[in-house]
Amino acid sequence: MAQFTVNQRTYRLPAPPVVVICLDGSADEYLDAALVRGRMPHLQAMSVAGFRGLARGAMPSFTNVNNTSIVTGVPPSVHGIGGNFFYDSAADQEVMMNSARFLRAETLFPAAQRAGRKVAVVTAKEKLRDIFAHGLIELGGIAFSSEKASAANPKTHGVGAVEALVGLTPPIYSGEASLYVLRAGVKLLERGLGDFLYLSTTDYIQHKFAPEEGPALDFYGGVDEQLGRLLKSGAVIGLTADHGMNAKQKADGSPNVVYLETRLVQKFGKGFRVILPITDPYVAHHGALGSFAQIHLPDSAKAAVIQEFIREIPGVTEVLERRTASRLLELPADRMGDLVVCAGRDLVLGRTPEWHDLKALEGGLRSHGGRYEEMVPLLLSQPLTPAYAAKAKADPRNFDIFDFTCNGTSV
């Protein structure tokens, strides 16, 4: 059986097509809510025939961090992407980490392509495509986003005429942007254009709706329809999420925010730089408010005093200095602040009220980033081998999903 090795892990390539899905923002509660209402019969069948459990994601529980972990099979301390956003102290710039130039580890995709598989990667968010496509297109692989589907061409994306294949490019602020990703995966399998697929959706629905709300249930019904088509193709399917999602608002519906930079300046004076690694171009999702923050201090000699001050703020659950945070959270130390702050289930961390545009948030705030969004679904369409069944009962990670799918199933 063909195999390949990436980042010190070997993956065998089963005869059937391999499809790994990252359902962005899909806390297990979303699956449960749809399942008990009969909206996901194919997922139910997949759970019975294969495996359903939970996995621990990478911290912080953000999109870029976890998608990069999934496609490399290693934590952020190895691949280098510790957030959507970081402060480059050498350049004195706040930088978006949506480029492959920040990668410190290979993705699985070029190696799988060289091993003889037809690799195709479809993401909802264009911001991830550069990381996913790194080293793949020149080998004959495919990588495009539903956000920019109309721009795909053979030279830069490995495929053209995507709209003719799948349909018109959907709005990124819609559930359709995610369903488009799954439909594209089905089409690529049906046309023989891919047999080793990674399909990564967006979390617009989860940011806007609780698990039991109608639009969320309709969305997961749509997901299940495409799962049924993928199962019918005979593919071995692995499914996980990059992070979960929780309501982060007060009883009146307003965001439940602690503005860290404001608090710190009021107490200790100017010079603090609070970095919110959730920051990305999709501000209508979250207004750059998440449950994780990095703090660069003006005076590291006062770190212990500042750390204790933050720890006493109601709703703050962890305040860690850089070295400890790097070790416990498996983060790249050189791309971190002096302090790392995590918040509770219903709280988000901000910079200052003026820095955030909350007008983009309609209908309340649902967000992620902390420990309470760290646990995510882990599903396989095939039974696990005894060794991997035991591994699934221990501390499986969401970035083990390719390992489970390729090495842990009984096909």
C-alpha cells in the first residue's frame, strides 16, 4: 500500500478516496441538535458504522491555528501559526498570518500528491488558500476557495471553470459558502479530479445562530445531504472542527467584553499592546472579539504585578507568562506576547471600545478562542482498529484526523 511521511508521521493511502472535512465552528452541540431532530440521518449512519467521539483542538481555538495544525498534523509550536494575527516585534508591525511564508512545517498535500494521489483542497475562506496550496499546485494538485471560486484558473489553482462545475460563487457571509465547499468536493470526486480531499468550511452560521435555531438546523441538514453523497462515493471520511462556539453576551444581548488595553492603561499607564489573534478580514463574524489575547508589556519587570491584576478580573480564567504559555498551549514562543490571557465560556477580550466596530454584529455575539471552544467532534465513516480505538479514548487531537482516517480505519 502506498504511503508518505510528513513531519515525522507516516500516512498509508487506502484504496478508496480519502475525504477529511473541517466543519468550522461546529461544537458537538450543533451535531446533537440536528441529530435529535432527524436532520442528519447520514451522519447518524456514519456514527453507527464508524466512530463518533471528541478531540481536543489546538489553542487558541481559532481558524488559522487549527486548520494549519490539521493539514500539517502538528501543533502550532511546530508549524508556527499561533493565531490569525500577531505582533512582529522586529518589524514593529501587527501582521495577519494568512500566508504560507509563516509556515515552519510542510503540509500533507504535496507529499500525498507525490505519492500518487490526486489532491484537492477546497476552503470557504480565501485567507486559508495560500497555506493549503503551498507546494501543491506545481505538482498538479488543486486548491481553491468558495469565496473566490470565480477566480480559479489552472495555472494558479490547478483547476478552472469552477462555477461551471459547482455553481456561482456564493457570498462569504452565508451558510451557502460552506455548502459550496462540500458540493465542490462531491463534484471533484465524481469527475475523477481528486481522490485525496480536504474540505474546510466557514463558521458564519455558528457565529449567528445557536445549535437549536432554525437556520442552524437547516444548515446542518444541508451538510448531511452532502455527507450522504460523499458516503455514496465510497470515500473514507474523517470529520472534525477547528473550534467550537459559544454565546458571549450579557442578558440584554450586548457583547460581554473586557477591554484589556483600556483596563491596563487606566491602572498602569501607557505602552501596552494587546493583540487579539482572532482578528481577520471577516469582522462581521465576531468584531475581532474572542476569548484569547496576547499582551506585550511596556515593562517586563512588572509582569508579575500585571499578571495578578488581570487574573483578578471577573471572567478571566488563565493568565500565563510567555514561557509557560508556550509550553502548555504548544505555541511558537517568538510569535507571542509577554502574557497570554484566556477568558471564560461567556466572555470575550477586547482592546479598547474605540478599536472595535460592533455595528457589524447583529443579533448578539457568538465567538470562540478559549478553552471552552477547544473540544470538537471527531468522526470516522469506518470502524477504528483496536489501536486507534484505544487512542480515541485517550487524548486525541483534531490535528490527528488525517492519521485516524488514513491509518486508523479498517479499510
